[in-house]
Amino acid sequence: MKKLFIDADTGVDDAQAIMVALTAPDVEILGITCCYGNTPLENVLKNTLRVLKVCNRLDIPVYRGCSGPLLAKRRDAGDYHGKDGLGDVPDPDAPGLDLLQKRRGVTAMIKTVNQNPGEVSLVATAPLTNLAVAVQLDPSFPKKLKALYIMGGNTDSRGNTTVCGEFNFVADPEAAYIVLERYTCPTYIAPWEFSCRNSLPWSFCKEWLCQNTEKAAFMKKITALSMTKAQSEDYQKEITEGKGFNSCDTYAMAAAIDDSFVTESDEVGVTVELEGKFTRGMMVLDYMELLSKKHKAFIMKTVDLEKLKEMFMNSLK
Ligand code: BDR
Ligand code: CA
């Protein structure tokens, strides 16, 4: 059984990633910490509970994490994910925040890993603030993880948020920097352009959403806004190079679930630019080893798309 702990800023693709994990065989989700990001923290908390409710898994503990970045100015991704972070299709019967665990998110993350040393893979699909605070509170935390999977950063100078920055890293560059410097466990990164290049064909998405289940109806509703945006000509031309639907967070999750999902990756020293006028928050890959980094991360490059399709289909059954 694979033990996962998830840190999310539940917007649309985080929801997809969580639903894929919930339906994956031999995977146990030990808890979910919420982080501000796509939308303010209060929305992220509600969205996470909504996802668990539709999957009948409100037994999974959900925790309140950080509500803002360490130093950066707060930004969100409401134009893509909706003002509420989940496509602006409110559910009057959404579970109340009284279902949240009382323990603080970062403390819970550390405690859960301490109880299962060497066994837990942490999947981070949000700005990395909670993870940065965790290592500040407990410097030995990263050593106790089995692995860390991150959706974030970019490999070309092509961003989705600033000229050359990806949302999760740009939202809290200092946190991303701390995590990449101090998490010495095996680290796997799903960068933005990688997910664009390995996107899902639109024809598949139709089939995926057409399933006659409550989960599919929920997914269809919450993805409508972002799918319209993602299919627009400008977005296709400028962002995804015309390829298809890009559920970026799900790539990090799928890699954590199935070791054979990623078919090619580069092992390289990684850090984050903290200062540049145009480049603050951009991921820096040290291919020439000029930074002499002892710890290297695996940068995902290609995947087995058929495996992803299967996980997507199962997630709505
Ligand atoms: C990342 O930013 C968020 O909008 C998505 O949920 C994903 O984690 C993509 O840059
Ligand atoms: Ca996310």
C-alpha cells in the first residue's frame, strides 16, 4: 500500500489529482493540508471538502494550512479556476468547515510523517509555503519522507503567470527556494511545460466527462469554466501549443501513484530565482553543475499517456 500525504490549493486540477488518488488501487491518503493559492484559503478548505464529499471520503482528515506566502505579495488564479477556485458552481449542500481537523496543517503533516517514517510520499500541488514552514519547524522532516512530488516550476522561459514563471513557484518564490534547498529526500518535479507537452487530447476529455456517474456530473460542472478558457484559441496558441487539456497537478499525483508513469526524466540540481525583475520565481536548472548541488531532483519529461487516461477514467467511476 502506498501512503500519500497531499498538500493542495484545491482548484480544478487539484480536484482532479485528488480524485485520481482516491480511486487508485493500493493507495492510502493519510491527510490533506490546504494552502492558499488558486483561491483564498477559506475557499480551498471548502473545495477540498466538496471533492471528498462527492467521493464519499470525508473520513480523510483535512487540515488548515498557511493563508499567504512567506514574503511575496498574494496572487490567485481566479481567472482560470473561477473566483471560488472550483469553476464558480456553488453547492448549497457543501460540507461545513466544522468538519476540518482542529490540528494546524503543518503540525499535522509533520506528525503524520513522524508516525510513518520513511513510508510517506508527499504530493505538493500548491505554492510550497506549508512545506517550507514544515522544514523550518522540523529540520529533520524531509529525511523522514519516502519521496516528494511537486507540481511546479518551468523548464523553458515560458510561464503561465509571469513572463517566465509558473504559478506555484511565483506565488511563493522563497518557499520554493527553501524546499528545493532543504528537502533532500528523492524529489520528482512536474514542471509546467512538461504537462503542456503531455496533455490529454480533447476527444478523450469528452469520453472522460460523459460517464454517467455523480462524480462525472460534478467534474463536468467544475471544469466547464477552465475548459472553455483552455480551449480558446489564444490559450491554445500561447500556452499549450495547441495540444489539449492540461491537468498539471495530476501529473505529480500520477507519478507518486505509479512508478512507471513517467517514462523519461532528467536528474539535475534545481533552485529558484529570487531576484530578477522578470525572472523572480522562475525555476533554475543547473545542467552544467556550476552550483555544485549535492542533491538533485528528477525533472519529468515524458509519460505513459495511456496510464493517465486509465487513471482519469477510473477517477469518475
Ligand atoms: C499550478 O497552478 C495552479 O493554478 C494549478 O492548480 C497548478 O497547481 C499550475 O501552474
Ligand atoms: Ca494546484
